[in-house]
Amino acid sequence: MNISTFFARAKTKTNGLRHIKSTGGVGDRWLLVATVILATVGILMVYDSSVAIALRDFGDPYYFVREQVKWLVLGFLGFAIFSRFPYSIFRQFAVPIIVGTLVLLLAVFIPGFGIHALGARRWLNFGLFVVQPAELAKLAMVIYLSAWFSTKEKGRLGAFLLLTGMVVGLVLLEPDMGTATTILLTALSLYFLSGAPIGHFLTIIPLLLVGLGGLAIAQPYRLRRVTTFLNPDLDPLGSSYQIRQILLALGSGGLFGVGLGKSRQKYEYLPEANTDSIFAILGEETGFIGATIVILLFLFLVWRCFKIARRIQDPFGKLLALGVGSWIGIQSFVNIGSMVAIMPLTGVPLPLISYGGSNLVITLGALGMVYNISKKNT
């Protein structure tokens, strides 16, 4: 072997190692940092907002935060696994994933298996743990639609509307209007981000507005939410009570807040203080400045997802990152928007911050997939 051949082979091996490093290197650090910060804020706020109800219901002020820490550990385990697991395999199993999700959504109506609580059937009891299939449906729809839309196909509007209608319809039957709205808007976002014709957009939007309007007035409790949104002074001790307490909490926070741990609304004045209304407690204690920082963190997280999608060439990976970013952005907007009274209360959790196992674990798992995708860009 002459010296020129030796250096040529050495260069080939070096280029190969660089290629391996570039496709399996470190992912988007800023995505990870934003995720960790928001999850940490979530632990702090779950503890802070749940002390009173934890003492009332369990005699233990640490009950809810201890449970949330358990789910957080499991969620970051899922993040770690999905950040290393080849994300492309989800494309191959997209059909079984969506079919399995539909089965689970139907299973909530099985007596003894589905849990009926607070007037709804949203949970499945597996003995050792409880799962909310509607939360899984968000990720399942993103995976399936990303796999489907990653290939060009004509005339799929009808099939798309049929599938989306099946998933959203089952979630509405639970009933869970907030989650159904999140799934619907995420699916529509992915459909148009995949390059759907603008004519389809003009067809769907009127149907969507009519459908949401009909659903809003079809059930008395939904109609009360709409009338409360239009007139917050209506029935202040009844249907308007929660939104009035939310606005009171946010207004009390002022610019810098009343201070961590000093919320008054968490002492059983504000319903769902540690779940759907947790942003109100955050705003009360940290003020406009703290609430704005959290909103900016969510915007930054969504931006990182979209930036990762813009850089990658793989159509499936691109749509998967866009789908997860759209889902987190939409759900955050729906939750915070209802807190500041720019839309009716919907009852959806704030991602990474509200108390709840299924939502936290599945959101972290989805972000792990996006982190995995970002490795293709390093």
C-alpha cells in the first residue's frame, strides 16, 4: 500500500465517522432547555396551586406534586427513549397506532373498564395506572397524518375528513370539547402544512364554523360557557363563577405578582386551580412579567419545532415536527386564551404545567420524537 492510498482510505473513514456523527449527534439543545424549564415551572406550580385541595382531599399537602413528579420522571424516560429510538419506525406502524387509539377511545364506554367521573367517561382503568385515551389520540393523529401526508396523493380530502370526524366524534362523546377542538385544529394544520390546495381551506372553514357553533349550543353546559363568555357578569355565582375568579386572580397579580406561595385563589376559591386554571394561579403569583415569560417560553418551544422541521429533508420527519409544534401551540393558546377571556372556557390542560399524568407523559414523549428528528440537522 503506497502513502497516497493510505491517506485516501483514512480520509474515507474520517468522512464516514463524520457522517455517523452528523446523523446521530446531539439534538436541538434549545428545545431540550425550553422543555426542562417549562416542566420545572409545572412542578412548582402544581405544588403551589394544589396545597389546599390536597390537604382537603388527602390530608397531605404534597400529594399532587408527588404524583406529578412520578409522571414527570416517566415522561422524561419516554423523552429519552423516543429521542434515541429511530423515529422513522413510527411511519411503518402508523396504521396500528391509529387503529389502537380508536379502540381505546371506544373502550372508555365499556362499564367497569372505562371510568365514569365528573359526568364524563374519559379514562381507562388498567389496574396499576389510569390512561386518558383522548390525550393519546393527539399524538396518534400527528403520527398517522404525518405518515399519510408525507406522500403525494390526490383526492384525499374526503378520507381525511372521515378519519378526523371519527376521532373527534369519539372524543366529543366522552364528552371533551376542549380536547376535540385541539385534535381538530391540529389535524387541519397538518393537512394544510402538507401542501393542500387553498380551495380545500375555503371549503372546510365554513363547515368548521357551523359545526363548532352547533356543538356549542347542542349541550346546555356548552351553551352556558358561550353565554358566560359573551357576558361574564351573567350569573356570577353560577356559570360565570370560574371565569370571574380567574380574572380576579390575574388582576390581583398586577405587574410582578403577589409572590410565590401567596395566592389567595388557590384556597378553594378557583375551581380546577391545579389543572385547567393553573395559569391563573401562575399569573396571580408572578404577575404580568411571569405570565409573559411563560407564554414566550411556549412560543420559543413551538418555534424550535418549526425550525427543526424547516431544516430536515425527510417528509415524514418534517411533518411530525410540524404536527407536534402545532399541537403544543394550539393547546397552549386554547388554555391561555380561555384564561384571559378571549375565548370560552374549554377545560384543556396547559402542556407541561397542568397536573395530569397522561398529558404530561405523552407531551414529553412527542417532544422526544422532535428532539430525535433534530439530530438529523446536527
